[in-house]
Amino acid sequence: MTEQRYHVIGLICVRCAAAVEREVRRLTGVEAVAVDIVAGTVTVTGGAVDENRVAAAIEDAGYEVAAVR
């Protein structure tokens, strides 16, 4: 199982977090998603999760990925 953390621009409210979480959870292999609106991060845990697909899901929710850690 791997963990990836994404810095996301524009995460400022609970609705933002819910939208991102909903999109990312739809991806195959994602086991958990944690959104921290204070830090502006999304942490994704799972097996064989493609970071490009996660970034695309975050962007589909309307937010910009600034960095992957």
C-alpha cells in the first residue's frame, strides 16, 4: 500500500474537500482519501494508484494540483 500527498490550490471549505474526495474515491485502487483544507493537501492511500489519474480527478473536481509529495 502506498501513500501520496498532493498540494492543491483552492481548497478552502468543506464543500471543496467533499468534491475532491468524491472524485478521487472513484478511482480504482484508492482505499482512503484525507483532505486537509487548512494545509491544502489531499492524501491518498491505496495500492497501485496512478498519481496522474489522481491529479486528473482533483482537476475534474475543479482544483489545481500544485505539487505531489
